[in-house]
Amino acid sequence: MKRVLFLTALCAVLSACATSGSPTASTVASPLVEAVRIDPPPAPAPEPAPAPEPVAVVVIEPERPAPATRGSRRQPSQPTPQETLAAANRAARQTPLSASFEDATLIYAYEPGALYELHTSPTFISTILLEPGETLIDIAAGDTSRWMVSNTASGIGETGRTLVMVRPQATGLRTNLVLVTDRRAYLLEAVSAHGDGYVAQVAWRYPAPPAPSVEEEPEPAPRAINDAYRIRTPRAGAPPWTPERVFDDGFRTWIEFPADIAASDMPPLFVRTAEGAELVNYRVQGHRYVVDRVFDAAELRLGLAEPIVVRIERRTPARTPRVAT
């Protein structure tokens, strides 16, 4: 209520002040209204673009070795090529042993691919002795400038032997030698040292050669057997030595008698030809005659005055009598 009264009094004061300045004109002043600027409504903000869907990224990490547990051993690293080669040469190297000497000759057991040590000295010559009758085809050395290598022969023919002479020109040298012969290849590793500790001669003991293989002759293919024979006995009766079977294979003829016949009771054999009966050669194998030919007709005769005759006839006549080879 007090606020309304205050505003009313204030308006009356202001009206009195306005009329006092203009005595001729009686006007009523209207209250002033302050203009207010009204801005247009803002444009609607554009809708944001939809965010892309997230893509799953898979990261593959390299496998890590499992941590060593107590009691497990660590895997050794792979050797280098040089270490591998050095280990292979050590495994193949043959060194002098006291039991390998015969007098001053060092005798190695020859094995293909083995590496044989040859100890030398600059003040001595070492010799390499090959097998009797073995011919040297080629020789090569790794260091030809500081090693002297030559060859000669001892003996003639099959008993002759090739000798290779080796001498270094200084101590502390090491090289390899390769000897190629008509029988094998030798791999040597020559070492030079000071003093008189050297190998005067080196030779080899060789394995026994394999026994030559004997090729067995194949068995001949079986031949067709012809047993088409007629055995004709006397009318008085068949003698005890009458053959039981006659057959041939086209080259030989077999006459088979009873198994219990004695050799003294076996009669001679005659082959009938256009000229008559001819005695033929045959072999006795147990209770059989073996005739090295084929015939068309033959006779077994026993006795002189009145011989007992058993005739043998081949039903399929042989074209020509052939002698088995």
C-alpha cells in the first residue's frame, strides 16, 4: 500500500514540473514507453551426423616363451655355420695313435670321408704311401705357396706303389691335401711343427673287397612232355623188365623200368631205322634209361639165340631225331 502511495505522489510532482514551463498551452503528457528490440528466433541447429560405429581392432602379439620354471633347462642357442663345420671336421678327423704304427709307418684304417692328420716338420720329408697297383690321378693342396708337394713311384706293374712327398717351409702351418686315385679319394690335413716329431710315412689298411656276386643261371623253362608211346610185349608174356613208361621232351627220351629191377637184368636198347636195328648210347639213372635223342621205334632185346624183344613205338612220329645239347 505504501508503495502505491509513493508512486502516486511521484507522478503528481512530475506533472507540476511539466506544466510550469508552458503557461499558454495546457497539455497532458503521456508516459514514455521504451522500445525493446526483438531479435528473430535463432535458426535451429543442424542435427549432428551419426557417429561411425566403432570397429574392433585385434592386435596379435607374438608368442612369448614360457617363463623358465624351476628345474627346467634353458634351450641352447643354434650353432653358427662355422661352428657346425668345425664340429663335423672334428668328428671326422683321425689322429695318430701309438697302436697305429708299424715301425715308422702310421697306418690308418681307410674310411670314405674321414680326415687324416699328417704331422710334418720343415726339416723332414713326410711320405704318403698308396695301395699296390693304385694309380694317382690328381693331387691338390690348400696352401701351395708354403708347402712342397710332389709324387713318385716305387716298383713296376701290380706291385708298384705311388708315393706322395710333403714338406712344409715353416712351422705353425696347417692346410689340407686331396689325393684322387683310380680307386678312391683321400682327405688329409697337414700340420707343421718344430722339432723331430713328424710322421715319416703314412699308409692305410683297407677293408676287404666284397665277394663277387655269382649270378645263378635261371632254370630252363619246363618242356612239354610227350608220353604217347605204345609198348608191345611178346605173345608169350611180358618179361619182368618190361618198361612201365616211355616219354620224351622233344630232345631226350626216358625209358622207365620197374623200381625193383636189378641193373644186371636191364636189356640193351636198339633203335630201328631204315637200315635196321642199331645199338644206341644211353645213360642209366636209377631204374631209367636216358637217351639223348628222340626216336620213332626202338627195341629192348635180351638173349642171343632166341632173344626176348619188347618193342617201343612213338605214336606221333618224330620229324627228325635230335640230340640234346
